[in-house]
Amino acid sequence: MPVRLHEVALVLALVLLLIIAKHTPVAGLLPLTQITGIVCFAFAIFLSLRLFQLELARLRAED
């Protein structure tokens, strides 16, 4: 399975926490929007590399 449930849940919880923290007065001055974007982009890269790795293993198994 290319996606593990606990990894996705962890990233979604982190993104949700960052979005909630963005609307609190204490963390209002932090660049949480940019941090959230970086987390989402990094996870997208992680997932694409995992899919690439699985596809590469499948192609190698065929040979």
C-alpha cells in the first residue's frame, strides 16, 4: 500500500494544528501560513517519491 494511514493522519493533524494556531493571538506574528504550505508541499513530495519507488520496484520485478 503506497499510503500508510498513520502518516497521513499525522500530517493532517499537524496542518490542522498550524491552521488553528494561525488564528490565536499568541501565534499571530509567526509565519504559520508559509509553514503550513511548506509542510503540505514536503508531504506531497514524500508521497510522490514513495509512489515512484513502488513503481520502480514493480518494473524491476517484471524484468
